[in-house]
Amino acid sequence: MNEQIVVRPHRPEDAEPLRAAVLESVGELGPWMPWCHPGYSQAEAYEWVTSCERKFREGTEFEFVISNPAGDFLGVCGLNSINEVYRLANLGYWLRTSATGRGIATVAVRQVIEFAFRRANLGRLEIVCAVGNKRSQRVAEKVGALREAVLHDRFVLHGQAHDAVLYAVLRSRWGG
């Protein structure tokens, strides 16, 4: 991968590029992300972006746009389900179809891990992905996440239960 990757908080003007990325990627994201559908609207995108902005300011979630230096919207990576008592959070990510296969997600995820451990005072990040979502599992493995378990019936996607793989990234073992 030759391009530099930037992660940054969402801004209102991200709504349309987000919608375009989702619509481009329905075939790849739809099976794993129940919110991703062919009719994903500008209103849904705007609602997501403004929610991300508010939660980032409040410190309750940290969602980032993945882009290149030219500002192209490549995907999203973030921290949610934050538990301050146990200093853990869920780490999630997705890329638009045209940005996959180039190592972009791996670079972005590493940047968000650094943010989590240096700025958000978290000690454990969990990546939970469906057993069939091999691309997401590869990203987790490339960033050095530990595969800890298979969680049976962890997700309900499109009305059907799916097993998931649990990975963890630990501050105590993070080397960057």
C-alpha cells in the first residue's frame, strides 16, 4: 500500500460521502452489518454523522472516518460500547468496496488502537466478527489481536443467529 491513511472524527459534510460508500458496498457489507441496505438514505447518513460528532464530544464513542490525504472517504473505524470501569471497548471497522484489499483497514485500525491506549485510557479492545466474515478476521490478525473464543449465536443478522469470533487487543501486549 502506497497511500497514507488518515483517521479523523466525523464532520457534517461526511454524510453524502458516507451514503455513497455504503451504497457502493451493500453487497459486501450487507451480510455483516444489518444497517447496510440498498435504500440507505441521506437522512440515515446525516443521523449517523451527527450522532458520531456528539458522542465523540461527550467521550462516549470515538468513531473515525478513514480517508487518504486527498480526503476521499474510504470507510469507518471506531470505538463503541465503552466500559470505563473495566477500561474496555468494542473496536469496529469497515471499508468501502473500492478500498479493500490494499491494507487500508489494517493501517486505520492501528491508528485507532493507538488513540484508544494513549488518549482514551482503555486497556482492552474487543473485535467481534461473524465466523463467516473472513476479511474482518484477517484485519484483526494483521494488527496482532489475540483470537480468544468463538461465541455461539452472538449475532442475529437478517433474522438468523450467527457465531462470532472474539479477538482482543491488550494495552499490556501492544507493541504498535
